[in-house]
Amino acid sequence: MTHVPPHRWADALAGRLDDAEQRAIERHAANCPSCARARDRVQRASDSFVAIKNQPPPELPWDSVRARIHWSVSTERNERIKLDADPKPRRWFAHAAFGVAAAAAFAYAFVADPLPRSELALAPHVDQPATPTRVVTPPVPVAPTPLAGLVNRATGDVMIDGIRTTDLFARRLVAGTVIATGDGRIDVQFGDASAFALAPRSMLELRRFDAEGIELVVEGTVDIEVAPRASHQTFIVRAGERVVEVRGTQFRVQHDKTTTTVACRHGLVAVRDRQGHVEVGAARRVDLAADHAVAPERMRPLSVDEVNDLAQATPMTLPMWSLELLQSSAPLEIATVGRRDVRVDGVELGLAPMRVRVLPGRHTVEAADHAGRFRRAGWVDVAVPAAGSKPARLEVPAEPPPTRNINARRKQLQTGIDKARLAHCVRSIAKSGLTGTYVQIEIAVDPQGAVGFLNVIDTDLPSTTANCVREVLADVRFGAGDAATWRERIDL
Amino acid sequence: MLQRVKRETGPTTALASVDEADLIERCRAHERAAHDEFYHRFRRQVAGNLYRVIGDRVDLDDLVQEVFVIAFRGLERFRGDARLSTWLYRICVNVALGRIRTRKRRPPPIGGIDLDATANADPSLTERPETPQQSLERRRDQETVYRALEHLAPKKRIVLYLHEIEGLDLKEIAYLVDSNPVTVRTRLFYARREFYKILAGDDAVPPTEGDE
């Protein structure tokens, strides 16, 4: 007897074999160690199916998930955005402010009087200065840890400290750095889930950039995403006379000579100047003319388009970010003819040409066609960065001319298929009782009738049979006509 | 139309069906309280379905959110052909399929498959409390199953999971994956061969006729 295919053991365990076959494979296993081992492994796996099926779900932040769901779908919520007050964020802010105030008071008391209360009680009385038992040295101020940012994505013209640098992705952006964009855009990450993106024709200075505080000075437009920060960590953005303070949020600051606009996608930011301050909650914006004081009446809700716009401008962040990425990641340059939306490894990155930070390895790049559908542009191997090495580059082929008159080409395909050969391809599986199968292809034909490409994009056939079908389809001859690219499902 | 579903995870009584219809109507009217009730009623079921299909909890909350967002948006088109829980299960399957496809293009998470929570499996599964050794073995076995599933194409993986682990029949699976039973049968045929071959270990059995 030949060896027992492993899936037959599963059938045997499920009682799907008749007694004779069951006995036969057991007899075989008794004399065949490899089949006995396979049986045991299948048995163990099958036993664990029940445990998997009864697996309870892990606990999740249910309330947070619920809030996000409501945010996405509730028309009620959207209506409420139009109203003036949104008590939840305000309550949150009030709690946060109370917490900050309490922490500040506690810290003040502690710094002003650094001895612990228990030690104070044991300290000698001040009337006896001649016999001090302990000399308390004042705490030495420790400089906060400096931060550094890494460029994650760059498009177009970008300058660092006034220079169009070629080693943009190999630089640490530290305090004092000035970033300026011409027609380009740059995304800089400086922590896990913390990043900013400077829009075209903007300038940003990292005036302070350390673990205790971040201060950015902006002229133009910057989109910022900040992970929640501890109460002692400050994050402010200066836009002219106005100061925007944040804790954890995503927002945009747009500042020019005449207007300052602050739009908040989620979280809460406070905008203040010498005359007053205003809190900008989720999905709201405040527009402040240069000669107007900061006041709540200048706030309005964001439209759906504006929220989407903010979402699309979210700075690019890499998970598990650290400065070690400088050594363990490399830039990938994606070149396109004209500006085209691209995806890398399935993640949409916006308009190329661009340079983007990726981990070493093979990456798939897709580019959107004129209809907005992403099509594979190729793959590229990115090596571990080395001194003097050129960045990996992928040139996205130019978009083919738009497709016309598909029906004529479709008809040519259907009539040109050699049905006898097709039947021969699937004969063996049909004999096994598997019918009703299909192959879905994508095919491009040029005006001369030559097949540009023919890909099997979906099938329920084994690969050998699918290849056989593909060969039959590839032999179809097309006449001259319009160029066409289309998808076709061939039922077998 | 789905006639019968073995896996009944939602409310099962006639009263519950009336409640369900009422709940759907109120959700369609964009009643916030109804949305909350819907969410509370099905959240664990949805999370459980997704967790078991995918085998790890990475981004599970995002996937749960996605399922409910799709459900709330699609309730207008829900005709009641199947139970609400079955319909939700179908959404879960599609969302999980999308997730598996996306993950295939990315490097696997550090630490491999997360089955930490398997240590908290239903105690009724075991007649007496597990020893640490037994618990470890059970977790290893489950990890082996998910590792083998990772090798399958997403569509095959889903079909195999629903049939072998959830115990659904071809019609039920066809409804859940929005396909026809013949296609499901074909997928299952090849998926089972691949899956058990991987489970048995490549060196265990020489290739048999018809294997790919």
C-alpha cells in the first residue's frame, strides 16, 4: 500500500472513512513510522480545533472602540458637531487641566522643600544651627534628553538649514534645525506615533526639541500627529503671535501674514495669544485674522471634506519607531511620469515621485491608473544602507493609454479560445469530480493585436491546471483594433 | 439563502428574534441607544470571530471597529435572509480575509502568532484544571495549527478554517464567503490537502499523486 495522504487521517478521525479503509490505513501505519507520525500530528492538531473554536475573545478597550464606531457612522454625531458645545472633550480637558494643576502644585511643593516629610520631622531644630547633622545639597539641574527626528517621506524640493541636501534620510533633525519646502513636502517622525508633515511652501524651525518640551515655529502649513504626552512634557507650536498647545492629538496649523488657522482632527488643542485663548476640539477649526483676538466665536465645525483632507494629510509614521532606524532602514525612491498615487506594500503613500523610508527587503510598489485603480508597478529590493550606496529606485512605467471598445476585444477572445485544448487542461480534475471551476484573467492588447500581458488574477484551480489554461488563452490571436485592458472570467 | 447555521452565537429565542427586528429598525433610524445596544450585544461575538480566524490580537480593536462600521452602514440593505449574528459573521469573515491578505504583504509580527489568551481558554473545556505542562502543550498545538494556516492562500485558509475548525457545511461557508458551494468545495479540497500535509510535516510523507 502507498503512504496515506495526511488529509485522509483527518477524514478517519472525523469518521468519514468506511471500516475497511480505516482498518487498511491503520494496518499501514502500524508498519510505517512516517505515516504513524503524520497520524499523531494530525490527531494533535484536530484535538486542538475544539479549543480554538471555544477560544474566548481577549478583552479590548470596548468603550474606546464604541466611541470610534460612533464617530465614523453616527449621523447624530455629525449633527452634533455643528452645535456649539461638545461636553466630552471639555470635560476631558478640564480633568487634564486639573491633573496638570495638581501635579504642578505637588511638584512645586516638592522642589521648594526637597526633604521628605519624615526626614523633616527628624531634622534638628533651626534654633541650633551650630550642629547640623545633615547637609542638603541642592539638586543639580539635569538637562532634558535631546530628541531627534528622522525623515520618513519627502517629495519635491526640500531644504534643511538652507541646503538642498542629498542625505535627507541619513540625517538626524535636532533642535535648531530649520526645514523649508518649495514645491515639496516632508514627513518627519520623532517618536512612536508622533510626527509632523510640512506642506509645500512652508518653513518650520525646531526651536526646542527635547524630552521635556517641543517648540516648533511655523510659517506656512504643518500637519502634526502627537501621541499623548505626560503632564510635564510640553508641546507648542508658534505661529506668529499665536501659540498652539497640545497633549495628544492630530491637528493642522496654517499661518501666513494675514491669517492663522488651526484645525483639529481628534484630541484637543488650545490656541492663545496675549488677548485670550480658545480650545479647539475634535473636528473643529478656528480662523484668526492677524488683527483679530483669539475668541471662541471664530471657531466652526469642520466639513466632512475638511476632515477627510486632514486625514489624508496625516504624517507618515513607522511602527516601533526608534533612532536605530537610521541604521536599519533605507530610502526608496519612486519615480513616476507625472504625479501618480502610489502604494508600497499595500500602504497608500500619496503622490509620487517621492522618497520614502522602508525596511530592507523586497517591496511591492503599485501605482494608480487614470481611473484610480492601483496596479502593480513592480517590486524593488532595498538593501541595508551602506556608506556611499545609492538609494534603491523604482521607475513606475508610464500609464498606458485609456482603454476603449473592450467589447470587440472580448468577443475576439471568446471566439478565439481553443475549447478542445481548454477541456483537455481541466480533464483530470473533472474526472475527480471537480467541476464548475473558473479562471479570472487580466489581459492587455495593443492596437496591433499583440498581447501586452496576460495574468491569472484569481482561480480555484491548482497552479498546473491554471497555467495550462493560461497557455491556451495566450495563444488566442487578436486582430488590429483599439488598445484594451480588461478582466475576464472564464468558467470551465 | 442560508437555511440553518450550526454556530449560534447570538440570541436564540423567538423573543430575541422580535427584539432583533426591533433593534435593526431602531438602528436604521440612527438611534444612538440602539447602536449602543447592538454594539454591546454583538461586540464579544465579533471580537471572538475575528480573533479565532486571524489567530492574533494585533489591531483587533481596529478590525472590530471596521466590522461594526460596515454593519451600521449596511443595515439598510440587510433583508433578514439570515440571522443578524450570521450576517455579522459574514462581515467578520470578509474583514478577516482583507486583514490576512494585507498581512501577507508585510513581514510577520515579532514573536510570531499571539496566542497568549489561550491560557484563559474556557475552563469547561477541560474536565480538571490543566497543569502548566498541559497548558503549554495545548498552546503549542494551537500555534502549530495557526502556523499551518498561515501557509495557505487567504481564500483557502478561510474556507478551511470554517469547515475544519468551526464545523460549518459547504452551503453555510458559501454564504459567509459570498461564493457558491461548488467553488467552496474545490477550495476546500485543495486547502485540506495542503493544510494537513503541512501539519504532518514535509518530511513525514512523500508526495502523493495529484499533490501540488
